[in-house]
Amino acid sequence: MGVRLLVLTVLSVALMVVDARFSLLKPVRSQMSLVLMQTYWITDLPQRLYQGVASQFGSRTELVAENEKLKTENLLLQGRMQKLAALTEQNVRLRELLNSSALVNEKVEVAELIGMDPNPFTHRIIINKGERDGVVLGQPVLDARGLMGQVVELMPYTSRVLLLTDTTHSIPVQVNRNGLRAIASGTGNPERLELRHVADTADIKEGDLLVSSGLGQRFPAGYPVATVKEVIHDSGQPFAIVRAVPTAALNRSRYLLLVFSDNRTPEERANDAAQAQEAEDKQNGTAPVIPATVPKPAFVGPPAPAAVPATAAPVATPAKPAAHSARPAKPSATTAPAARPATTAPATTRQREE
């Protein structure tokens, strides 16, 4: 029994080392995820059944109160949407003036959290969207409050997401108040981020909102990341200690959003925007008018037809002696046809003789 336990222990350690150092077991893990997905579904079945039964037998009073609350929130959101529509149109017009593409609405897809990594030193979750659903490595993931992390491992029907608070994760951010740039790194605590290498004299204070800057071209710009909670200045240190709290509910959110960002380069976006602007100008009839001097080369060509009569001039030269007669038009008309058979007849006789 002891030998068998020792063999199994050595085998387990060997598998963990191979999985950590090499990528040989990734296909095996991908296939095992198909089986584990069914296990997740079965283990989550009681909770879904309970939620279904509870929703069916909910009291009428709670439903009416919730309905009134939702109506009020809907009214408030509609009012905000009206202002957002105006800001969106203004943003589009400003981007058109800058000859840049209007990246206002990113494509998103709803995903559900189905598992968590049991390792307490690793902040990873599993979602029910995978490679078959179009998910790619490095794809941003956010909830209703802000950014949560990015996809780090793909499987056919599931994906692993590395959260912002993991010790191996960092994201470029900027202070929404003044645009100050920094790097927010995970601390291993699901309720804390830390800004590294922030100058002691930097203009940052408690309560500042940190948003994604988009400099790494991994996360889209403008999404909330964290809120500054504490700024510690030490006169003996060149950098201040800045701690922030993530805006996303990393350990409470169940439904997430996968953001499909535009992967085009700035040059490609500028070219596409210019082409779209040209197409719109042509459609509206505001395309630039071609100058009148451009068609002039077309009138240079007509001298070529004038060269053709010049070759026929030898045929008309025999009619010049008839110009001394009283009726020059008729002799020229009669002599011209007579001259043509005279020139063609010898040619036919020569061919027959040959």
C-alpha cells in the first residue's frame, strides 16, 4: 500500500511539473474540459432548480415592489441614454474632423461564470464561452461595473480568465481627472490593486477614478478599472504608495461581458475612415469637382484623324488641273472615280501575272 501511494505521489508531482513547464498536456486538458463541463452543469443544477422554484413562488408584493423599482430605474436610464446619445454623436463628429474611425460601440457577448480556480494564490475563473464561440486569447472581460481581466487559456467550450488582482497581472491605466498614466498591478487581494512607480509629486488623490488607457492595445480605452483608496507620501522615497479598489465585483459577479475590440492598426483605421468619408461625399453629391483643364489632353488626339485625309491627298492631286475649267466641281468628281480604277487595275493584273 505504501509503495502504491509513493508511485502515485511521484506520478502526480511529475504531471504537475510537466503541466507547469511544458505545453504537452494542453490537448489533454482541452479534451478533459468537455467532460468537466458536464460536471459543472450537474453540480450547478440544484442551485438553478432552487432559483427557478423560488422565482415561481415569490410573493406578489415583492414582485410589485420590484416592478416599480425597475420602472423607476428604467426611466432614469432612459434619461441618461438621451444625454449619452448626444455625447456619442458629438464624439463621432470630432473623430470625423480628426479623420479617424469612430470606435464608439464595441461588440460584446454575454458569458456566465461556471467555475473558479481552487488555488488561493491564483485569481482565475472559468466562463462558459470558448474557442467555438469566437473567444480569443487576451480578450478583455468586464462586468456591469468595470474591467475584470482577460482570457489566458482557451478550450473548445470554456475559457479561463485571469483577474486584475492576480499577482502576475498588470494593466495600463490613467487618472480620469487629469490623464495621469500609471500601471495598476495585482496584489493577490481581491479587493486591492496597487499603482507602481508613481512619482511622489504626482497629481493623484483619494477618490480618483482610474480608467483603462488602451496603451497596450489589449484593453479598450475608457473602461473603469479601480478607484484610488489610499495615497501614502514618504519624503524619503521617490515613489508614492497608491492603493486602489477595483470597480468590478470580482468575487460576486456571475454574468460577464466579452469585448470584441477592433484589432486594426491606427493607419488602417485612418485609411478606412478616409475611404468611408469619400464614399459618403460621393453619395451626398459633395465630391470634389474635376478642373476643366484636365480634359484638354482629349483634344490633342483629334489631329490623328486629320492625318488620314493627308494620305488621301495624292488621290485628290490629279484633280488640280481641272481647276482651270469653268466647271471645276464636276470634273473633279468624275476624275476621282476614274483615277481609282486606273490605280487598282494594274495591281490586279500584276497579281494575275504573278
